[in-house]
Amino acid sequence: MSQYTFRIVSNPATTLVKELKLLGFKKAKVVPGRKIVETNGTLKDLYKIIYHSRIAEDVQLRVTKPFLARGDKEFTKNLHKIPWHAFMPLDDFLKYKFPLVTAKSFQSNLYHTRKITDLVQIHINDLPIRKEYNKVNRAIGFKRFKKEYKDKLRKENRNIIDFRDNFPKKAQADSIDFYRTKIEMNIKRNEELMKLSKINVILHKNKAEVLLDTVYDSLYKHGYRALEAEQNENQLEPIRRNRIVPGVIRETLAAASILESGIIERANNTGKLYVWDPFCGTGTFLIELLQMFRGDPLKRESMQFCFEHWPIFKADEFEETKSEIFKTLENYELDPKVDIRIIGSDIKMIKDYIYNSGIPFYRHNPSFSPTCSFKDNPLLPSYHFPPLHRHHQDQLPSPTSPSTTLTSSQPGSLTTQAPPFFSFYKGDFEAVAHQIHSTYGSFKDFSIITNVPYGKQILHPKQAKNLDKKMAKGIIDQKKRGYQYTGIQDVFRRFGHLCNQIAPEMNNEIYVVARKMRYSNPLAFTRLSNCGWKSQLDFVNGGINVNLLKYDQSKLSKNRELLKIYSE
């Protein structure tokens, strides 16, 4: 099978290399100076990356090796050498929209990106005509043949003469009615056409690369946080997701943090997957953790891809590979050799995503698991999978029924029993920590991984003006040094105090995603928590620079010394 070069885009590129090597791509490497990973493989390997990589955000195929492009003529000449027939359906080009072209140029003679895109568009537009030209006797030149071919199509009253006629056009406000109607008809026809892969041209030091998109949309969406959540009688209102909310961690970044922390690797070695996320929000960390532990593929069965329109694409091979990948979802059994206790908590409970991810359908029968004594706390509403057994009552209905999985706790006294593999509490992290300690006896073998509040929770004065007045009155408490604060400072202090108490018991396995700030900043998590933190990973989440921090008390004294020097 033919080998291709894939360019995979991801924010933490080094972590993506680790993941690809675990998937079997031993030659994966970071492109120097860029947040892009390059690897080789067949089309089957492309399907594997799309369905199994939880960190990749975009996958592009490099059409050819870098070629010289020191001027217009050399660039155009080398474009003819690219095997476009393998990626462009030239026989049925009337059914497709004209592909979008983007260009970037760095330290090259061809520096005008608009000119580069025009050269590529002209070349793509001539491809169907050039194909016809190759079939006939080449006694005449291509330019003359092109003119005669277009004249022939005009005599046949063909509406579409060029491939570029399939490019969307916009009507001007002062257009004459006749031309406006004609343009509106073209736009309507264009909406019915299918999309081709976007063409990306990159020039660096007079060398050009041509890359094709393999997917229409970004791959950071993992299927359970859709634009509109599936609704049933026990769920909250549908959650619309048409933009990135600052402070809410993306699925790809959550997966990268889990992989970098090594929680799953330790669980396979120790036989215990005990994790608590005290600021779980929508439960992204918990869902990613459980699905990564099982090795579940990403739920993209109905997703459409650009490569499905390539002439080299084989539908039978794709469907066969797809059915093999999704065989693991036929059985929701978790590994019985590992005892699982995944706990999430927050002051706001958003449970739609937990149901959409399929967690209530998982089954876990560990070969060993100590029993625990559960107690009801009316101040901590909770949801457990599987549901807890209660004295003087039958077992709660099976979680396979959507109408019962997300119901609140039923009345009755709890008994000593095996702990559920997944628990979700609504309440402050200190109260939940007390509940965990009283239930399981200690925090031994537990790990913490969480995304502490930042973004909209920490407001700048200019940002606060854009908020609703009622929201601003309820959130903003005081002003100091030009900042407008929320109660986040006290939250950071209390959370740091809790970490200092339980860290020795947990063997310092505490990982926090926090906004990247100087230690002297009055809103810095590293300072307010009064703990030592070691940076494990740097990335950008929703336009905000953040760090994955690991608890390391030896770093605290160094930070205090730096702050003292800075203040002096």
C-alpha cells in the first residue's frame, strides 16, 4: 500500500508524539520550530489516527515533498508535477465546490499570499481541461486548446465552463435585478455542491509544501460535548456549544494532561485507578480518563471526511476498518483487574455530558474491591454508577434506562457495599473531601487532576463592563491594584491548604491546570495556594496561556525567595 506523510496539528506537540508512539507510530516526530507532528503511514493509519488519537486537533496529508518556488514560473512549473488526479475528482468536478486555498509565506521571494493563492486557483481551474488535453493529439498548444474547448462548451449552452464557476459569489447591493437573480441561483446551486479538501500552501525559504485537509471540522470535539445535547425528561436544558468558553478545558487538552500525568500507567501497574476532580464542571477530565483507560475510539461514526471524495479512497476498506475499530463499543465491561473509583465534584452540576459519553452504560466487576460504609449527606446531592444499594429497598433501577440514570438519591438507609466506579457530587471541595475520607477511610492511592477556575471567573475591569449588571453585582466584591476580584482568592487558599494536608497521603500525585502568571501576580494560583508546583506542560486553552502543574513542595521555598528579590 502507498505510504503518505501526515501532518498532525496539536497544541502540546510533544505529548502528541507520546500518544502516537503508543498507537504504533514509532517514527512520529515534532517539526522543528512548529507545533506540528509529522509521521508516515497508509490510509488505514490515517483512519486509526482520526478515531484513536484524543490529542490531535487536525490532520493534513502532504501531497508531495517540498519543492523550489523562487518565482512565479518555477512555482507554477512544479505545481504540474503534483499528482492531483489522486486527490481531485476531475471526472465529476461539476458536483463539487471549487476548493478553498490558503497560503503562508516565510522568508521567500513569493511573499504575497494572495498572489500564491491565485496561482494555485488558476492551476486547479485548468486541471479538468488539461485532462481533456492529454487525451487528444498535442499538435496545438495548451492555451489554444483551452480557448477552443471553452468556445465549444459555450456553443453547447453549458452553464459551467470553468471549475471556478463552482465558487460561491455574493450579490452586490446595487446589482440589477436580472444579475441579482442569476447570482442568487448560482449561490443556491453552490449550496447543493459537495466540498473538497482545503488546499494549504506553505512557503519557507523559497521551498513550497502543499497540504490537503482530511477533515472538515476540528477534531477537538470528542462527541459527548455536542452543539446541542440530546434531551430527555431527566436532563437539564440543552447545552449549546457554538464557541470556546474561556476557562472550560478542551477535550484534547484534558487528554494531553491525563497522558502527561501518567495516571493510567500507574493504575495498570498498581491495579487501582482512584482519581478525584474537585472542580470537574462538565466532567471532561473524568470522561476522558475513563475512555482512555478502556481504549475507546472517538464516537465519530456519522462524521464525514474530506478524504471520502479522493479517487484513491476505497469505501469498502474504510467501512471494514471502521467496523473493527468500533467493535470495542459492543461491550462496556471495564477491566476487572483494576479497581476503579473516579470521583468528580463541583458547586454546579452539569450532568448532560456524563450521560452523552455513555458512562451509565459501563459495567465494572473488579476481582477485588474492599467494601465501604456510605452515609447520606443531604448537603451533597450525588449520582453514582452503578447506583447504591439501600436497606429496606430493592436495588435502584438499572442504569441502562435513560429515565433512571440521572435521578437524585432515593430515600432509605445505605448499607456497607462495594463502591461505585463513578461518583458525582454537587458541593464545595472541602465538604466532598470530608465525604471521601469518611467513606473510603483515607486518600491513599488517590490522585487529583483538575482545572481550577480562570478566564471569566477572574475579571479585568474592561471585561467586567461587558457582563450583565446583575451578574457583575453578584460576582465582583472588591477592587485592588486595578483588578476586580471574585471569591477565587479564597478558593485558591482553601484548596492549597487541603492539598498540603492530603498530599503526603497521596504521594504528591496532585495535578492542576491553572492560568500561567508571574508568582508576584495577586491572582496567581501558585502564590495564593501556598504550595510548591512544578510545571509539567504549557499550552493555550481558549486563548489563555495555562500550565499543567504537579504538586512539589520543594519548589515553594524557591518561589518565595524570588518573590522577596522581586519586591526588593
